[in-house]
Amino acid sequence: MKKRLKIDLPEFIEIGDNKLKNLFKILLFHRLKFKKVLLFGDSKTFLLGGETIASIFKKEKIKIFKHLISNSDEENVKNIKNFIKEEKPDLVIGFGGGKVLDVAKLAAGKCKTKFISIPTILSNDGIASPVSVIKDKNNIPISHITKAPHGVIVDINIIKKAPIRHIRAGVGDLISNLSAVFDARLAQSKGIEKIEPAALTLAEAGPISLLEFQNRSIKNNDFLLCLAHGLIKSGFAMCIVGSSRPASGSEHKISHSLDYLYSPRKTLHGEQVGIGTIFTMALQGNEYLNKVKKLYAQIAFPQNLKHLDITEDEFIEVIYNVKNIRPERYTILEDKKLTPKAIKKIIRKVKL
């Protein structure tokens, strides 16, 4: 008998308006029992809604602890893990952006405590995935596999208050799946990897929906719902395969290479992979390239090396350094033997 694959997926997803106000009811509806809750956020998110969350639990006579997450690095994960072990909560809630969610998710996972993800921005697909990106001692972001959130709650009213730049970054991170899925299928076609086809289909469903979406006003409710659903599908795809493979390919290698060579960075992760995707799609001959560039233009997403604050020659160095980034993960960058001349030709062709 074939052994069934155990997939670690969130137990529930709630997306819509005014979800924060109904948080307690949502948790009870999904049969969660708790007497003590740890709430993690940062100085901005506590002002945005963290205090509201705390007051909801206090009103219901639930013991609530608030803790600020200052940075997404190994030291913070260790401190938060110790804090969770000391307080022994029934539930950990992360309310914030990638920094807050990644640290709280990884620490909760290490402590085997149920984690609820409540994003305040839609800048990446970590909101529902089993992946936490944490900076190492050299300030380089490293991906860690952990347990997926028990639940994900997206309040569109909160998301609307996010800086437009972060929403654009979420678009870039989601769109980059089209490059990553191409790479995964390339590796599979060469017999290098065996990847669950359903996960790849799920990973590309979100960005395809976004490309086909008619109203591209970036803070339009329906656009944000489309983005949120897409990022969550991306997280689910990673849950299915137990790694970031469906949503991380050559474009993410470029971003990681940038982080390694030119750190610290002022650009957002979603901006870096979104720009990297233009280059990798051109290299792949990806059918979605023109649609992606059109979408980027309509939402004013950055499309050039100037935004990354690097020159053409520095970008060539980034591409050559990719061989040191996850060498076991085969992508179009391993498939093609690129010369500096060929790289510059592509840069100019797509107007990077």
C-alpha cells in the first residue's frame, strides 16, 4: 500500500472586512480553546490594531501577553522561543508584517504551539506558508522550514492602511511564482527533481488570476482580495511539498545573491524578486513576460536595476554568484551558460 503524504496546511483561512473586530468569535468558531494568549507585533502594528486585539481578549477575561519583535534574526527567534517556553501560552498570535510573522511562526513552531497569522501587509507569501525567513549572524536572510500557521486571518481594512510600496512588493512576490514554477518544471523535465504537479498548478494560479484581473487600482478591495488569495495559495503550495520550491526559483536566487553581495539592502524582498523575475522570464522565454510588464506598468512597480541601486556590471556579478545560492535547486540560471555579453543583451532587451 502506498504511504499517504501528510500535508501540513493551515486549519482555517478568514479573509474579508472587519475580521479584527470579530477575532474572538472567529477563534471560537474554529474550536480553539485558550486561557493564555501571547500577542507579537512591533511598535507600529500595536498602534495599528495590536492594542485592539489585546483589549478584545481582556474583555473576555483571557490572559494576554504583548511582546515586541524588533528584528527578524536568529537572536530574536531564540529570545521569543524562550519567552513562549516561559509563559506556556495556548495560542501565539503574530500581528504584523514579514518580520513579526516569520519570527513568531518559527519560534511557535519550535515550541509546538498553535500560531495564528494576522498580516498587516501583503508584501510576501509567508503569511500562510511553512517558511520563515530569518537573518543569520552575517545579516543574510535564510529560509527555515517550520510548521504552517494553524490559522490565517486577513482583515482588508487593516491591509488598506499599509504603504502602497509594500502592496506592490506583494504583487512582485506573487508574480515571481510564474518564474519559479517554470524552473521547477524544467528541473522535473530533466529528471533532476520530482515535484508534486498539483502544488505547481496551485502556485501559479494566484499570479495568473492577478494578471487577468481587470481593476488594477492597487487599494481596490477586490484587487487586495485577489492578491491575498494568491499569496495564500502560494503558501499552500509550499505546504504541499514541504519546501519553498513552488514559489522560489531563479528569481529568488538573484534576490538572495543581491542580499549576499550588497547588504544591507534598502529594497524590499518582493521588489527584488519582482525585478529579478523580468530577467529570468526573458531567459526562460516565459509566455507571461509581456503581461507581467504590463501589470507592473499599471501599478507603478519598479522595473529596473536603478531601483535595486546596482549597475549592469554589478548585476552580472550577482548572476555569477547565483551558483553559490542553493546549488541543489536547478533553475534556468543553471541551464543556460551566460556570458557577460549575453546578460547585458537581456538587460537591454527588457529595459532593466
